[in-house]
Amino acid sequence: MKYEFAQDIQERLNHIVLTLGYHHVKLNDVVCIRAHGTKSRGTIARCHALNKVMQKALGRKGFYVLEFLSERFDKMSQEDQMKIIVHEMMHIPKTFGGGFVHHNKVTDRSVDQLFQEYKSKKEFQDNLT
């Protein structure tokens, strides 16, 4: 696997977080990475967290990496990519403590609802300018 910082995805994540007012997502402590050369089947993106024991050892608070698998993610439409970014963002809990929100809460339905809310707020903001 080869990894690189994904500034384009990071900018979209930042916009989503700010538009939705997801203030618990500390943008300075979330990094978007694009991965190349995956062998996994069906995975488009992953959310990684710095767990509690590592936080203690490093003397720092929570930190999240959103990994996007280039072979699948980059071929998707812009809208589908945005939904994937929303999906991965939703795995970050309000505590921002190194845990995850699991797929019993991050469902297709909840992602679609939040994505629609994002689109609505973005459209409203765009109309103001």
C-alpha cells in the first residue's frame, strides 16, 4: 500500500463539517489519506482512531484518520464521494475520544439524511452569495 495526504478530500470534509456545524469533529485532529494498492474487496474508505492507550502513551487527545481507497473512491461520482466522506465523518463520536460510532448508527438511511441536510444548507449558503 502507498499512502498520500488527500488535500482535496480534506477540503471537502472541512466544508461538510463547517456547513453541518459538526463542532465535535476537531478538524486539526482529523486527516484524510488516499491509499493506493489495496487488496481488500468492497471497501471504499475506512476510519482509523488513535485509541486510549496510544493517547496516554503519546500524551495527546483523540486523533482520526479517514482513509480513502483510490481504486474505488476516485472512480465514483462527486455526489457519491461526498456521501462516502459524510459516512466516514459519522463514525467519529461526539466525545472525539478514540472510539467509533458503529454501523448500527451509521446506516445508509442516516448517511442519506445527513447528506441531504448538507446539500440543503450548502444550497442556502450558496444562494446568500
